[in-house]
Amino acid sequence: MRHLKLVVNNVFSNSRVRENFFVKKELQTILNLYGKMVSNGTWKDYGVSIGSKEISFDIYQRASEKPIYKILKNLKPKSLDEKFYIKDKHGNVLEKSNDLSNLIEKTRWNNLKAVK
């Protein structure tokens, strides 16, 4: 009984909470895109990598290879434009944005070619 703590939901405690993963809306946006591309036959598998500085949704053409694309959320961005970005297989940044929905919409996924 000594180790019980009272948790109070107030505005001040919520403002200090850091995001450690994709929030529900972000993950839903990514999974909607993933479902669309799987139904096209373009993408086959995915994985999620979690680190202290960034979280990535890795997209695979085949499960045995490196991811062809990574949709990343930077947990410690240096500027507003670097919160979300997309990298290719070689680590090159293809697009950056502060808003994940806009980033996914403005990227032309069908025109991107997977480098082998």
C-alpha cells in the first residue's frame, strides 16, 4: 500500500508527454497507403523500427531484402520541416514535411521506382 501513486489528468502533465510512437491518426494514414500499395502488388511486407531519435515504418518488396522505402518520424527535429520524411533504399531523403498526410499525398508513389 505504500507504493500507490495518485495520477491526476491535468493540462500541465499532458504537455510534457513526449510522443514515442506514431499517433493513431499517423499510423492510420500510413496503413491506408500500405493497404493500397499491397492491393496493387507493389509492396509485400512491412516492419516498424523504434529508436530514441526516430521511428520508421519500413516497406519491403520482398521480406528477405532491405526496405525499399522508410517513412520516418523524427522525435527530435531540428526544424519544423524535418518531423516526417521518406527515405529510399540507399538512405537518400526523398521528401520532407511537417504534416504526414501532406507528405504522403504529395509523394507520387506510382512514379517512384524501387532501385535494385
